[in-house]
Amino acid sequence: MLKHSTVPLMRAWNSWSDRPAEMVFLPLGVRITPVLYSTRSRTTSAIEPRRDTVRLGRHAIDGSLIELETEHSGTTVAFRTEKSDPFAVRGNWEGKAGGEWGLRFWLTLAISADSGEMVTHEAGRNVTLVKIGTRFVAVATAEAPVHVTGHDTIDDLRADFEANGYFYTASRKNEAPVIALRFNLEMMRQGAYAAAVADSAELAIVKAQASLAADNPSTAPTAHNGTYEGSLDAIRDVVAWNTIWDETNSRPYTAVTRIWNLGKFAVWYNDQLFAALLAGVFDADLARENMATAMASATPQGNIACIVTSNDAWVDRSQHPNGALVAWQLYQRTGERSLLAASYDALARNQRWWREHRDPDAFGLLSCGTSDVGEGLYKGTHFAARNETGMDNSATHDEAVYDPITRTLSTFDLGLNCAAALDAEMLSKMAEVLGKEDDAREFAAIAERCRKLISENLWDESRSIFANRQRQGGFVRSLSPTSFYPLLCGAATPEQAEKLLHHLGDETTFGGDYVLPNATRDDPAFADNVYWRGRIWPNVNYMVWLGLRRYGFAAEASRLARQSYELFMKSWSTDRIAAENYNATTGEAMDQGDTDPFYIWAAMLPLMAVGEIIDFDPWSGWTLHNAGADLSVGPMLSPSGMLSVSISDGLLEMSLDGRASLKTNLQTSFTQITVSDARFSCTITPTGNDGFVALPNVEPDRIVAAHLDCQEVRLEASTDGARLEIAKAAHGRKLDVYFLTV
């Protein structure tokens, strides 16, 4: 009876399909599908972003609140659904602007079941019922529909409207596979419905009617106010809207975008990893599902496929090996060892595959390639090989030559080698946690060797920058932001790192109002403004930001985060566009036709902004930053519960699961944070002001031991909880407090 019983209960009712206004109760395959009809244009709309104008609004990860607007033939309709019960959902609509007389613009709720069961409308009670196995779904509406029609499919309903118009009654039925409840915007400019699931018809009806009568719209507080406001809300909405059901593989996953039409499903390796990273800000289950989807593309040869869709599989090539980085970040954010264990084997095999198949001279540095396996499109071509960078048409590939003997390009790819070095480093960390000591040593040694080779062989002294290089010759002329990736993997010497900062701010190359262009501004390829030839890519900005933070370049990282946030908000705050890439001259998102308007990794731009306040990175661990400016952000996942932070008048307050856990007026960063029932610890970075750290809900007499830089200290009782005065200092200090559990 149950169709998909493994979906978490609170996500069962959700916008699972490629029709975002359609609500689906996934365990039973029951759908409530709005269909619009305009008499003026004699056309229908099932509200599909690929065909129709749709503005995707707020969307909770669990579907407890969903909002959108759509325009059809000049009429704008707003939809909203909400739920407080996993088995009941309440929806409403409102006609916002009319393009024709409302009597002739029809809004229909089509009720159907994927398994084809008959749906029955009881006009006397104004309810519609469908029975799936022994379970019932009831739909009640605030007003009775103008009339009710029956059809075999949604397409038949649309064809009926388009052939016969709005003033047609011959299709009236009370029982059919699809029951259509028809309303018009003259008589029902506003309307509401509720649906409920139960194990008897009467219980389902009563529950639906009660939900409909409740009419208590959720206020849905914003998740991020003040500094970088709206960032956390944007991440949530982009993740939630792009999370759909993959019918082919019977799995939920966060798609690259719900708008592209690439078959019944499409999984790019890196895009799926970033979807997992972004989902992990809110929901460990969804992060786990996305990691599982990424790992499902692992091949018998050892690599993880570049892309797998319902139409094709590029198993002959892979993409940058970023999986261990994402797995480790998810582990840091959730504290769940199982996230490492589930992906480790596939990631370890993938790292070894790169070393075996993409180092034709056994030098220790990698080149992109395309193996002689599978039947993927472009296999065995120059284009297929450069797919492995993800930067398909980047000018950094223009000088590379494809060798059909080695099946690789002639160049050492800088971005690929930095990603592989970082992957080995993160795999070593994973192996340590999982008790695989031999693997930990193996991968640590690979990472160290790669860092040395990158530093010594891919640094162009004449230009004082890292660049791609011919395996048997000189450096490639064109550059991209991967020139900064040696910061990410730790390959740059201190001297090289300092020189990189000059290029970062140079407005003739990478600097400017809108950054970072994926061809330097003085490169002829920059003017192309097509994909990787000149445009800004969110995933690249994020990687460079992470590298800057690794090297302690806090001011430069913050500047990049601020510019990335402002770039994102330029299109998001007005038009709700989360673009795949952006114009590096104007900051526009949709100035050319090769950009998707609601792409998953666009949310990595506001992720950087959130990370300037709260982050979990591989080198500093759980971090908090108090810059003194007012803000509130949360809730989000942490290893110690759902985390929220506010700053008011310079006072930072952190709560976990709604319980105050930390207060401080120190304007500095706190790194390597650990919070448990019996311990609080962190490193307090240098601070120029005196202040305090307080642990609310911890009485001083419960404290067993407290140390600041290994010196015993005493916390005093205060209105803020157990409190420790902290003097300003030019060096970082470790604070450890141990206390008895209640």
C-alpha cells in the first residue's frame, strides 16, 4: 500500500514534482495539482517553471510552509500551503492581479493518485475522497466548487479546457481517476483547501475539515536578520525548492535545478556534493540522501562518474574530487560519524583511481582525461577530457592538446590537482575517525607530496601566480580563479600566498566590483561572457573563500564574502533569481541564455555570508564571529543541537535547541568550539577589548575545572550564568570548562 515509506514523515506532504504548486503525499502518491485556464488565450497552465512564469517564494525544508506566485495570460495568482501535522496540509490561493474578467479565468484543483485509483467527490459534504489500499485521503474546500469534472489524466483536463472553454459542463462527473474542482477568480478570488490522510474515510474527512477551519497562517519568522540579512533564508529556499522526487530511482534528492529538462533525473557529481553541503545546514537526513545520490554514481573502475542522467552516463570521466571535503564538513556540522562511513569507500577508491588513470608520466600531478569505458556523449574527445574540471569551455583549456594514446590532455590542471590534494587530506582525516590507520597514513602522504609538487611545479615565477602547465613545457597563458586553489589545499608557501593577494585585488585581472571572473579581465576570452569564459561562478567563489580562511586572510575572505553576498542579492531580493553564473561586469544574472535562474550552487554565495558569522571548516572547526553589528541567524544544524545566534549592542548570545548556551561581548572569533552536557571549550582569537564569556544555565558550583591557556581560572555567578572575565590579548587562548551534568 505505501509507495515510498522511507521518506521522513514531516516531509511526506511536499512539492515533490516538477510542478512546484502541486502538493504530493509521497507515501501514497496522491496529488493535488492546481491547473489554471485563461479564456482570453484559451490556454492552460499546470504551473511549470520550464514553461510558465513562476516566482518561487519561501519554502521550509520539511514543506511546513511553501509560497509561490505565478502569472498566466496576464493574471497573477499567489499560492501558499502550510502544515503542522505530517498527515494534513492546508492550502490557499489569492488572485493578485487580473488579466481578464475573473469569471473567465479558472483555477482548478485536480486530485489524483499515481496508482490510478478512482477519486470520488461527495457534493453534499463538499469533500473529495480517494482510497489507497486501506488508507483514505480526503480533500475539503472552503467553498463548494462551481462545478466538478472527471478525467482520465491531468492532460485530459487541460485538453478539455483548451478545446471547450470555461462554459462547458458535459465533462461533469463525481468519480474518475482525476477529479477536477473548478473555481473562478470572479466568485472565488480567494480560496482554500485542506487535505488529510487517515485510516478511515470519516477520520480523513473530519481531519481535513478541522485543518481547513483552523485558518491560522504561520508567521514563519525570518531565519536571518541584520548583517548579511536574508542569507540563511535564501539557502533554505534554494535547497527546499530544488529537492524533488526521482521516480526512476525511487529516491528524494536535491537536483541541480528543478527547471532544467535533462531527462527524468540528472546528477552531476560536484553539484550533488554541493547540494549535500547546503542541505546539511538544516537537515542531516537530506544531506545524507544527497551524499548517497552522489556516491551512487561510483563505477566498477573506481571513479565517480562525471554525470549520470536518465539519458546518459559519463563513466569515462569524473569531476574534481570534492567529496571528502564535503563529507568532512558535514561530519563537523552534524557530529554524525555515519556520514563518513557511508561515503568513505567510494571516495577512497575515487582518489586512487585518479592516481592510476590520470598521471600518464607517473610524475605525481594529474591531467584531465576520458577513459575507454562506457558510451557517454563526447567520450574520447578533448571536450570530454576537460569536463573533468567542470569548467567545460574555460580558456585555461585552449592550449591543451588531447592525446588519444594516453587519453589525457597535455596539461597539468591546477584546479584538479589542488582538489585532489585536498581530497587526500580530508580522506586522511576521515580514515582516522573510522579507525583506518594505514589509509590515514597513505592519504596524508599523498596530500603532502601533491602540495609540494604543486608549489614547485605549478607556480609561474614570472607572473607570481599559479597556473596550468604543459606536462612537457611551459605555463598556459589564460588564468582562472583556480590560481588561488593552492590556498585551499595548503600548497602555497607563505611567500606565494602573499603574492596571490595582489592578483586577488587587481582590477585588470580578478578584482573589481563583481568577482571573481572565470577569465581574467585582460584575457580576450573575458569578453565572450559565455559560461566559463568570463562569468562568475558561485562554487568557485566559495572555494577561494575557504582557501583564504585557511591561510588566515580574514579581511580578504570577508571582502569576498561581502561582494558575493551583494552579487547574489542583486537578483535574489528583487526577482528571486538564484543564478548558475553571473556577468562579471554588470553583476546581471540573466543577461544571456546559458544561465539557469534557480541553480543549487547559487546558494553557496549566501553560504559564505553565513560562514562569516557561523561556520564549520576543516581547519578551525566550529567557529563563531562577533563583529559587534546587530544580527540574528538560525536555527541551523550543529553537532550539539539546532543552533541560533544573535548579536545586540555587541553582546553575542548562542542557543542550542532553544536553550541559551553562550554569552559574550568579546568582539573576536571563537574557533574549535565544543559543547556537550559536561564541557564547553573554544579557542578565543586575539581580541582588542576586555570582556567576558558566560555559560548560561551553568551554576559555578557545578564547575569541576576551568582553564584559560592551561592556567586555572574561576568562573563567578552572574545574571548571565557562570561568567569569566577575559582581558584583551594579542594572541589566541584556549578556554576549557568542565562541569557536572544536571
